[in-house]
Amino acid sequence: AASVALILVLARRTQRLAALQMEFVAGVSHELRSPLSVICAAADNLAEGVVTGPERSRQYGDLIRTEGRRLSRMVEQALLFAAEQADRIHFNLQPVQARQIIESVLQNAEPALRQASMKVETDLPATLPPVLADANALSQCLENLISNAVKYAAGGGWLALRAGITGKGPQRELAISVEDKGPGLSHSDLAHIFEPFYRSKSAREAQVKGAGLGLYLVRRMMEGMGGRVTVWSRPGRGARFTLHLPLAESEPKADSEGTA
């Protein structure tokens, strides 16, 4: 009986993995078409002389750059998801300066934020203790959260990024939050928001583009770094996602391998 039960469990897992792979291929293939079409059309107009004048050329250049970065981000997410599913994610955990990473991510996101006409508020202490993290993974988490805020809250036109130390004694940790004034999430959405390929009701209704991988990857990367991600949201009142990371110890830890 035990062996039969085990076989059934393994069969269900195999079916689930196959379903995820099909969703992954279909979702990514669909989402890649949009930025590629925009880039090709804009490039054709520039090459054929349809666009004239420095201001129009600059606008088209900004469009190509924005869509190119969006395409690059989607490819990175697809590769990361594939690696995560194959247990091939490795984290180089070292003491890192979170403020520098936050400022770098904000600088890279500036064109997209400007194009969306979003007002950005920051509350970052002048000094923050180092945290134990993988610098690239932390950057990716922040990029995903900011990208989500731009996509879902462009109408609200406001984004806040805050960082600070919470907890006491050995429970002290760094909390980095990204908050927007977008449509918010329902209670049922909150229960599934970190699942792969999940799209919230507001996202589907507004036809917001995306494969539903960003928040899932944020959760997996935060867990791989010994941290976590939490969310607060109410319908019509926006959303606040917070990354929680342990403070760095005196000696850096060895590399950590992601688990799936």
C-alpha cells in the first residue's frame, strides 16, 4: 500500500511539473512577442526615415531602450525559473551594502519610472549595516518589485521605497519595502500571489502584461538567501511588498544552494 501511494505521489508531481513546463513555454512565448514587435516596428521606422527630428528620434530611442530592458528582464526571469526548477540556483552569500544596491537599482529603473510619470519617494538611512545576501539576487528582487509597481500602479503615479532595521537582538533584520498606490490585491489574490504563473484579478481585468513569474522568483530568491518577502494590500489602496534579510555576521558564510 505504501509503495502504491508513493507511486501516485510521484505521478502527480510529474504531471504537475509537465503542466508547469507547458505553462512556462506558452506564457513566455506569448510575452516575448510584444516587446519584440515594438522594437522591430520602432527600428524599422527609424531605418526607413519615417521618424525625423531629434526629439522624435529620442522618443523612439527611449521606446526601444525601455522595451529592450523589458525583454531582457523577461529572458532573465525565464532562465532563472528554468534553473530553479532544475535545482541549479546557487547564492553567493556575502556581507553586502544594501543602500548601494538600492540606489543602483533605482538608477537603472529611472527611465521606466520617468516614462510612467511616477513620483518616487525614498526613505533610506544615511548608513545601514551590511546584510548577508547575494548582491545579484537582491538586485533582481528589487527590480521585480519596482517593475511590478510600474506595471500595476502607473495610474496612481506614486512609488515609495523605504529601508530600515526591524526587530531586536538576534532577531534584528533589514526590511526593504516597495509600496505603490495601484489597484491593490484581494484576499483571495494574496493567498496565491507568490505562486508561479499566477495573475491577480486586477491584472487580468486591466490586461497588464506579464508571465506571472516575477513574485514567485522573488519569494524563491529570498528564501534561498535566508530571508523572506511579505505583502500588505487592500483593494483600491495599493500594495506594499517588503524584503526581510538577516544582518551580516562577522564572518561570511559559504555559498548556499537554492532548494526547490
